[in-house]
Amino acid sequence: MTAVLFDFSGTLFRVEPTESWLRAVLEEAGLTLGDGELGRAARALEEAGALPGGANPSQLPEELADLWAVRDSSAELHRAAYTALSRQVTLPDPALHDALYDRHMTPAAWAPYPDAAEVLSTLRGRGIGVGVVSNIGWDLRPVFRAHGLDPYVDAYVLSYEHGVQKPDPRLFATACAALGAEPEDVVMVGDNRHADGGAAALGCGVHFVDHLPVAERPDALRPVLDRVPRKDRARKD
């Protein structure tokens, strides 16, 4: 293997819990809800699927089905889809729906999995190219920079910047080309068997991890290191 591609949410990073997400936005707005009311609102938002990177909608409204299917193909569609889901839940101020969306794009809303830095830095030390391939509607590079992982990433291939969503092989092909790697020499690591598994159609190997809370998944990325050579190609930075 000469390169490894990683998904973002649920693979290298995990978004904060829905209640923490809501509480942070309320505090920023100078608003408060009682514990019971806060918990009920957070559960409703989670059921609606309003937190990007969180749970999918338990029941997607029919009128949002078309938008949901293409939400990761542009920044505008991504915001429209998730704020529409959020607006199914009554909050103290209508402006909170956009504020919630804005909050999820901040580095504070994300935590890297415990083994992410170790695995990425080890790949860098072995001369293996690293790419991040994500279905997303915003620039995640500041999240990587804030958490110290950006130095280990050679290429970011984000769906909204290319108008193409996983599992479309074209997105994986773009990442392979950016890393100068042939697909058969690349492993795609992700948590979604449908979206991330699309790399197999291009000839890439695939490795799946479970989308679990950070505290419950300490070392699921480490097996990736068993699939790549131990520094038979030194990287020249």
C-alpha cells in the first residue's frame, strides 16, 4: 500500500453529543432551558437527525427526501437540509437553528478518536500518503488544524468542493490522483459500508470501523497499520 484514505465523521473524529451541542448554542445566545426541557429538546433534535455527524433522522419527512439525497453536494444544500430538520423542533428563538448549524462546524464540536494521531503520524513516518475523503458541506480543515492532525494529511477531498458524493467512485479517484497513488495500492477507511465501500468499485481495499462515542472506541484504527509497509519507502518532506 502506498496511500490510505480516511473518512472524517465517525472514523477520525466524532461530533459532540446532541445535548452538549444544544447547550453550547443556548449559552452563546444567553438563553437557558430547565434540565428537563433541555433534555427533551435535545432528544427531539437527535430524533430529527438535525446534528450533522450525529444520528440519521428516525423518520425523514417526505418533503425533504430529495434534498437529503444530495445534501453533501454543496454547502448551500447541506445547510438547507440540516436546518430544515432542526426546524421540526420548537426552540426558544428561531435564530437558534442556524446557530446550531454554525456550532457543528467549529473545532470545539469535534473530538478525535484516541488513536487517530498515533495512526496518522505512523503512516507519515512510513512514507504512506494520507487523504481525507468526506461527504460534507463545509471546510473541515480548521478542525484538523485545531486538533493537531493537519500536518499528517496530504490531501482533503470533500464532496461539496467537487459536487460529487460517496459512494461515487469519482470522489475516490480524485483522492488517489491527488496522492499520486494507483487505486489498487490504496486502502479506504470508513464507518459507512455503503458510502465508504464505494471505493471498492475503483479497486481500493476497504477497512471499516464502528461509529461509536470516542470513549468507547480507543483503538479501532490501529489495525490499518498492519496493512501498510513499515517504512520501505521513506517520505521526503
